[in-house]
Amino acid sequence: MTAPPQHDFNNDIVKETAHRPWPMPQAAWVMTQTWHDLLFAHWPVSADALRDRVPASFPIDCFDRQAWLGIVPFYMTNVAPRFVPALSLMSSFPELNVRTYVAVDGKPGVYFFSLDAANPVAVGAARTLLGLPYFTASMDFDVRDGYVHYASRRTSSGPSAEFVARYRSTGPVEPPVPGTLEYFLTERYCLYAVDHGNRPYRLDIHHPRWPLQPAEAEIRINTMAGTAGLRLPSMAPLLHFAKRQDMVAWRPERILIP
């Protein structure tokens, strides 16, 4: 497994705020992460199908009346609480997300159907503290021959889920433009979830504009959506690549929904 370097977090990202759709929270942020060699693979899906799988408190967010499902493999480093040094054994591992898009009070965010990771401690902490649907997986990540080679097989109890692909960027960096589909799918500064008491919350994040690049991918195995009870259309996904993104996150905040 080829792991990207650690201990190089860009603390200056908190000074880049002009691109944000709403101001950063006034409270202090509490965690860092750096995302490497990330693939956005998106498919158009039925909003009605998503509605059955997303808590009713979260309205489905659509682009031109079309809902989307994303599968996002990447590698994380610098996963650590604020003021705590990132330790290689705990703070560096692959992750794979299955996600869609919701919006509450005019704030568009991400809703996760699943988050697979190769770090059992991180999985347990996220499930316990945040109620997020994290699962432990056996994962392999390698960058060679100009491609990211990625393989994930869920090892947690329950239905199996697997993803095997290779992917790469195919063009220059082009940050997404407001109003475009690329912007809708990527420029989101919070996640929404429900806690163990089924109470909705928002967790704010911050990062620079996404350094998106066009991408190509050869996806050999992909059962991630099916495990979430969803079916992907028989068409090629919309693909984008990002070499690196640094982010900070805040504590979750309970939200009241009429």
C-alpha cells in the first residue's frame, strides 16, 4: 500500500473563506483531515428511491430536478483532533463513501449511506460519537503506472460490499463554477446525519475550493449502492478527480426541523 505523506497539513486554509456559501461557525474547529487521490463517481438516480432511504427530516437536494448518488474512494492522512499530532498508525488510511445530497435551511450538505474505512479504531469512534454508518473494510490503495489502484471489501458483519477500480486524472485543474453540476456535487460544507436518538444534526466543515480535474476510471466491481438498497443506472458515471484537499471540521450541532 502506497500511503501519501503525513504531517504536512495546510493550516492556512482557514484564511481562505471568500468561496464559502455561508460563514464559518464562530466556534473553534476541532479536527483536521487531508484527502488524497480522490475520485468522485456520480450517477443520476431517482429522488423517490432515495427518499425511502434518507431520514424524512432531510429534504433531497436535486440539480435541475435530478437527484444524484456518489461513490467516493480516497486516502486520508492528518486525521487528528486539534492540537494533537497525527500518528501514522491512527491517522492514515483509505476510506470509501456512498453519499447523496440534502439541504436544510438553505445549507446544502452531504448525507452518507455508508463510510467504509480500513481503520477499526476510527470506525468505532465515528459510530459511537457521531452515529455515522461507518464499516470496517479490508482495503488496498496503490498509485502506480499513472493510476490509483483501489480495492475495498467490507469485513464488518452484515451484507457484503465491494469496490475494485483503477482511476486517474485526464486534464488540468478546473475549480467548479457556481451554478454548474460539478459545483452542486462537490462544493458542500457540511454533512447531515441523525444521532443514536434519531435526532438530526449538522456537522460543518471547511476546505478550499475543490481542485477538480476530469477523470477516467475502470470499475471492475461495485456493489456499494446495492448494499444501501439502491440501484445504479446502467450507464457510465460522471467522473472527477482531486489530487488533494485539506479540511477542518467542527463539532456536530443539533438542528430543529419543523
